[in-house]
Amino acid sequence: MTVTVLLFASYADALGKSAIELDVAPGSTVRDILGRLASMPGGDRLPPRPLVAVNEEYASAATELRGGEEVAVIPPVAGG
């Protein structure tokens, strides 16, 4: 099954892409996606537990994926 991972700001800079298509095994979780990202070149610049949304809803690392989801890895935001 395939999921689309969206990366923003410093996370996109770290991995050199703003979107990545990943093939994952059935029963994969957000934690598995984060592990795959961490193993990519530049992935060591991501925090161990970033904020994540699945299909535009915040999700935990244990959230199971069914395929076709959009997984957004959200960097910290500061403003003034």
C-alpha cells in the first residue's frame, strides 16, 4: 500500500522534498513512517517525535495506516 508524506519548511529542506510517496506494509503505523524518514539522507535532522497529521487530523505514533493516506509531518511554528 502507498501513503503520501508531506513535509514542510525545515523538514522539507532536510529531506530535499516536500512530498514523498512511500510503499508500506499493511498494518504499518505513523511510527513506521517516521522511522523510514529518519533513515533517509537528511532524516537525522528530524526530531524523534514530530507532530503528525493523517488525512488532516492529528495522529499519534501508534496510528495504523490503511493505504492512500496523506501523512503530514508538521514542523514547529513560531510567529509574532
